[in-house]
Amino acid sequence: MARLVKYLVYLIVLGAIGLVGYAYVGPWFGADFSAPTAEMRKPLVLNAD
């Protein structure tokens, strides 16, 4: 049982390292993580009675 927990911890650590690595290296391979920069305007109606 301890061996299973140990392998699970190793798998989680490797997954976290892979995710951080992809976040840093991803833009070099065409992945774009930036937020959309389009301006959005919506009318606002205030009911001040």
C-alpha cells in the first residue's frame, strides 16, 4: 500500500512539473495563453426612481 502511495506522489509531482513546463514552453510551440483583448461594450440601464 505504501508503494502505491509513493508512486501516486511521484506521478502527481511529475504531472505538476509537466504542467509548469508546458506553461513556459508552450508559446514557443504555438500555444497562446493570453487573454482576449477585444473591447466589449454593453448598454447599462439604471432605474433610479
